[in-house]
Amino acid sequence: MKFYIIVLSLTLVGSCSTLRHTEKIEQLKENITFKDSQTVENYINTINKEELKEHVYAFSTDEFQGRMSGEPGHHKASKFIKDYYIKEQIPSPLGSKYYQQIPESYFSGDIKNSQNVIAYVEGGEFPEEVIIISAHSDHEGYTDTEIYNGADDNGSGTAAVMEMAQAFQKAALNGHRPKRSVVFLHLTGEEIGLIGSKYYTQYPVFSMRNTVANLNIDMIGRVDDDHKDNEDYIYVIGADRLSTQLHYISEAANSQFTNLELDYKLNRDNDPNRYYYRSDHYNFAQKGVPVIFYFNGEHEDYHEPTDTPEKINYALLEKRTKLIFATAWYLANSKNRIVVDQDY
Ligand SMILES: [Zn+2]
């Protein structure tokens, strides 16, 4: 009998807290609304597959020689990104140089000095608080016979960041400047050990404390074997690990604007691939910054010289970019910044 009472009371305590938890989540979800959804829609629609295609092709050119960090091809690729921001009149928090230089001594092996490229649209109300949208710009270089063009890895992410920057800039010029600053960060040294993001998070341009979130993009232009029958998907990794709010903001952005299948399979704690730990966002997460990693999964051309631009699904790249844009818009314009409510 005594045993029964204990079990019963434990059950009651358990279900009460579950109920409270459910109520809390429901309330949190209700509070996430895009107040200016028509405005968001207007700027989402400036993101288009033709421009994304143009960027991916330009960035995957043989001239960049597979964009190995520190090599002339990657320097050219960095200049290509910088020139784009100058042409679009999107400034850099670093002034006219746009480059965060990383000295040769920071790299191991025989990698030479290299650079992250940084641009931003300054926030109107809380300019010191930043949302960082990132993609790595480097790749695997070349051999005697082949160039690793890396169209998906990571021409797709690079093009997405460029296109979102243009959309945020247009909005700002038309009187819809984001409340918080939105930073466009092109990272070097990812393929050789997440070095560009390690450097940035060690020597941040905006303090880590004021870095509200990092949305990191690495390969979003292709379809993996598991989704041949349903191409409208994206793997979302890490969204719920530090901030419950971030996960639900991502879901709300998707259900309102893009309706992709958000696949959380690779976000499982026990996933053997451990992608959460394998791209640049992880350096931000380690500093307590909530992150989302957007990824299409691996495919037959992953880290092969056959990762070329004609194999990208540009309509899908457009949809995925729109999802990330809507999520960034919310994070940059919400009344309060998102809260970290989980351990890291
Ligand atoms: Zn990559």
C-alpha cells in the first residue's frame, strides 16, 4: 500500500510537470508571429533561382582552382565576394577592407595566410546585437588532373548568403531596416578544420555575448538518396540544442513561408555522423550562441571533382534560401532577442 501511494504520487508529479511543459511550449509557439508577413513576403520574393544560379556558376569557376585556403584561387574567390558587396553597396563592419585577415601562423601544416569576408546590414534599434548568417568559402583545391569546383560545397551556401544580403539591404533602403544587425560571414579554412570560424569566434567583430544566433549553411543545393521521392526538404541540425525558441521560430518561418519538410534525423544526439560538430556553427555553439545548421545531406559528388554547378537544383536552392531568410528576419526583428535556455 505504501509502495502504491509513492508510485501514485510520483505519477501525479510527473504528469503535472509534463502538462506545465506542454502549456509553456504552446504559449511560446503562440507568441511567435510574423507581424509584418506581407513585408517579409515582399523581400523573400526578391530571392530568386536565376540570381542564385549566376552566383553558383561564377563561384564554381575553374579560375578559383578549387578554392583551397591560402592559395591564389581562394584569394580570387574572396575578392569575388568582396566585389559583390561593394557593387551592391552593402558595407562591412571592418570598413573598406571587408577582410578579416588570418595570419599563416594560425594555420597548421603548409597553409598560407587567408581571410574571412564580412559584410552587414546595420540594425536600426539594437545595432550591437547581431544575427550571423555564415557559409564557408573554401574547398578542396585541385590535383594534377582535376579541379574540385565545390558547386554544392559550398557554392550553394555562398550564393544563398549573397542573395539574402541583397534582400536585407533592399529592405533597409526601403524603410524596413532590421532592428538588429545582420552579418554576412564567408568563412575560410572550413575544410581544413573549421579554422575560419575558430578564428572569428576567438576574435569576433561583434562580441559573442551580443551574437544572438548563427545560421550556418553548408551544402543546400542538392538532394540525398533518402529524399529522391520528396525533394522539398532540408536537414535542420542544432536548432533546439541551446534555445527552445529558435527551434519554434524556424518551424514558424517554414510553415508560414516555405513548407519544406524539416528533417531532424541528423539532429539526433546519437546520430553517428555527428554533423552538429562538423561545420562552422559548432564554434559558435561552443561559445553559447544558438545555431542552426542547414544541410542537404551527402550525395555521390560530395568531396569529388564532380560536384559541379549544372547538378544543383536551383528551384530548391531558392526555397531553402527563403526559409533561412525568413528565420533570420524574425530573429533580427523580434521585440526581444531569443533566450538560451539549455546547457552547452
Ligand atoms: Zn562544406
